[in-house]
Amino acid sequence: MPQRAAPMRSAASVDSSGATWLMAPPVVSGATEDPRADLLHLVSRLVADMTSAPVGRAILALTGEADKHADLARRLADDYLAPRRAALGEILRRAVGSGELNPDVDIDLMLDLVLGAPTYRWLTTGRPVDSHSARAVVEAVWEMARAGPTVR
């Protein structure tokens, strides 16, 4: 039977101060010459944090109760999620700049796909989200952005 994330009673029970995600390790966008490897590394790390660390429980709790805890949801989005999305975007822009990806690629769409697919899998199917599934998503999205027509 697939394991699902443990349910939370309320977002407030996660951490009313926001310290749960503020204590998460800082995000590093990657400093190698290989944007594809950097993207894979960062997506794998984010997926692991999301599905197993305390920040994952905060995300899960706040997803269902954002209307009741708008300030916490905003802080999570601003202080944790936005910097990680920005780091992924930086990696993709480097890949576009180096010619590895189609110059017309929709970076926001790529970000939605590499982050959304693992999140969907974790939240709705209960199937494992691990380095193998993260790699499969990154590889599929990378290939789409590298060769095919631009989706807008």
C-alpha cells in the first residue's frame, strides 16, 4: 500500500511562527557547467524536502487551510517556495543562454511541470516521489524544451 503524507490537524499546529520552513536549508541553484544536472539535483532535493521534511507537512497543512491562515500561507510562498522556484528558473535561463534549450521555451511552464508533477503524485496518488520519479520528470520536461515546438 502506498504511503501518504501524514495528515495534519491544522496549519497552526505546524508552526504558527513560520520557523518550520525558515529553518529549511538555503537553496543553491547550482554552480556546475551542466544546467541539466543542476536542475535534476535541485528538483530531487526539493522533492525530498517536500515529501519527508517538516516543511512538507507545513505545505500539506497550509494547502488545505490557506484561507484560515492566509499570513502563514503567504510567508510560506514568499520565504520558502518563491526562492526555490527562482533558483530553478535561473538554472533554466542558463540552459537557454547556453543553447541547450529552445530559446522560445516557456520557463514558467517548465517550472510548473517539474514542480507540479511530483506534487500531484505526492498529494493525490500516494505513489512514491523519489529520485527516480524526479529524474523521469526532469528528463521528460528537458527533452520537451530542448527539441520540440514551444508550448504556450
